[in-house]
Amino acid sequence: MKVACVGGGPAGLYFSILMKRQDPSHEITVYERNPAGSTYGWGVTYWGNLIEKLRAHDPESARTIGERSVRWNDGVAHVGDLTTVHHGDEGFAIGRRELLDILAGRARELGVRVVYEHAVTDGPDGPELADADLVVACDGVNSGLRERYAAHFGTEATAGRNKYIWLGTTKVFDSFTFAFTETEHGWIWAYGYGFSARHSTCIVECSEVTWTGLGLHRTDEAGTLALLEKLFAVPLDGNSLIGRANSEGGPAQWLTFRTLTHRAWSHGRLVLMGDAAHTTHYSIGAGTTLALEDAIALAGALRDHAELPSALARYERERRSALLPVQSAARYSARWYENLTRYIHLPPAQMFALLGQRHSPLLPYLPPALYYRLDRAATRVTALRTLKRHLGPRLARTLARTRQAVRKVRTPHQSVRK
């Protein structure tokens, strides 16, 4: 099989590794528009179950990724002048550039052709890709290949309410760190985690009201970094924030997260993978994991099905099913931050506990203090934990249906008394 992967991110590189391991005779080319060694990101996170999956499919790259990753167990939350610590599951982080270098090196070792500074502008029927049996669009959230067939793929984008900016810092966090700072224009917060001995990722988020109130909508990168360093001086320990260092030399930008879904994932010989196929809110740290799992699923489907349409159908079916709980968790996580004022004034230990439970569909529908007591009790009583697990989704669906019914019967001149 002759395969062209458009996009040299984790999804495309790992897919090429798996395909070569399945059959060394496959001819695989990965096209990446940026120079070798360049990347738009800082560090990426994942959890232990991913390493186990990678080890099962390519032990060599899994071993190297594990050896070069940073690990943590604790979560730390700074809420104003107060700090609380939560002991949780082991997490991992690795620099995005480091991860790409590992995967690209392994791919070349297996005979994959990796071509940098090569933008593919034509679709599968263009002269460059015409002889490929399969074209994999793994060129990110703004996929050019996907957009060429936008009507077929049926992209739907749902924008979040908050603003965020993705930064680096010279502060090396030894725990996953949350920092919440109150300003005269509202709350602003940061997520920080180390990914090397020298740097950490630092994502800053706030409501649009806070963003405009602080003047961040009209401040350049230098001014933005200076203000954020002042607001987060305590968790940063006086260290610097660093703007976006990418191959295009562009400054760090404030963005609004878009959740992408699609009506279809394939079109003839073209199939979507990674962020080109789906996005999930960054607050659950699943983007890289989902991209690698896409690669595993697509390679497995192609191994088990001789006919391409059957393989692509199975891949889409399998990944859609696996994504449902993750996408649900991501939606609730994003909404938790969008409704931060509902939780931020709780005692720090309670607030941090609910932060860890932000994926729950039950949380938005109960008073926070009551949910906290229920959650604490559920950790000690097996029957109550089971009830909580089953009651949450059912209650969420019931309330969602009720709200939809109310919207349908409400006229422009009626209101529902709260």
C-alpha cells in the first residue's frame, strides 16, 4: 500500500510507524509544511494507560517516550493567598518538540520518508497524491485537505466562552499547578506543568469580560507577558513567561477554543485523523492521547480489512464510540471553568475537590457544597458511589430534555419564572 500522511504531528508519525511495523513493504511518506524541529506548542500531557498502549504497539518508541517524560502525582491549587494540595493519579508530560523528534526518528528508522517544509495544497486527485492508495489528513484543526471537501465532511464548530493563551515559562513546576487570581475585572487563572528540566507549559484563561477589562484585547505580546507575570508572580516565583516560539515567528495569541465535530471522517481515499477529525477542550489534556489512539485504530482497521471502504468505516465507527465519553467530559470541564464563580468562593479544599470532579454531568445541577458532601460520602460507600455514577448521566439527560421542551413552548412574549 502507498500511503501519504499530510501533517507531521504525533498522529501522522505514529500511524506511519505502525503501518511499517505491520508490513515493511508499505510505501509511506509524511509531509510536514514546517521545518524539522519546529513546533507551535510547549509540553503535552498524558496518563499511564497511554504508555501501556504505546508499549503494546511499538515498544521501542514507548520506552524512549517514557524515559524522557516528566512525572508528577500531586496537584496544587493557589486560590488568591491560599494554597491546597491534592494527591492523585500519576501524570506525565513531555515537550512537544521532543515527542515529535522521537517519533520522526523512529519512523525514518523503519523506512518512512519524512519530508519537511513541504506543504500539500492539492487534494487526493491532484498530481502529488494521485498515486497514493490512502491519503491521511492529519494536518491539524485548520486542516487544508479537510476544508477542500468541507461540504462532504460537514464540519461543525462550537466556540467556548472563555479566552486562553498558550505560553511557556522558565518556572519548572514539580506538580500540576492551578493558580486563580482575582482582579477588579474578574478571575483569571493558569494551568502549569513541567515538561523538561528547564521549562513548563503555562496556559492562562479568563472570561471575555475579564480579558477586555484588563486591556488584554489591545495589548501586544510583551505587554501581555508583563501583566500576566505580575498577576501570577507567586506561583511563578518570579520566573518569566515565554511567548509562542514557532517556525513562523508569530507572537502568542489569545484564542477561543473551538470544539470540532464532523458528519463524516472519510471521503474516498481521504481520511481524517487527530485534530483534523475532532477536538476536545484542552482542560482535560487529552489531545495528544486521542491523536495517537486514532493512529492505533486506523492502522488496526487497515490490518484487519482488505477493502479500504470497510477499513475506514470500522475506524470511524470505533473512534466515534471511544470519543463519546471523552467529548462529554471535555464539555463539562470547559463549562466548569466558564462558570468558575459558582465554585471559586468555596473553601479551597472543597473547590479543588470539585475541580477534580468537573467532568461530572451531575455537578452543574446540584449546589456545590451538597455535591461535595455527596462525593466525599461516595468515596467511602460503594453503593452510594454506584448510585452517583448512574444517577449523574440520567439526571443530566432528563434536565437537558426538560430545558429543550421549555424552549420549544416558550414564545417571545413569555418568560419562565425562576
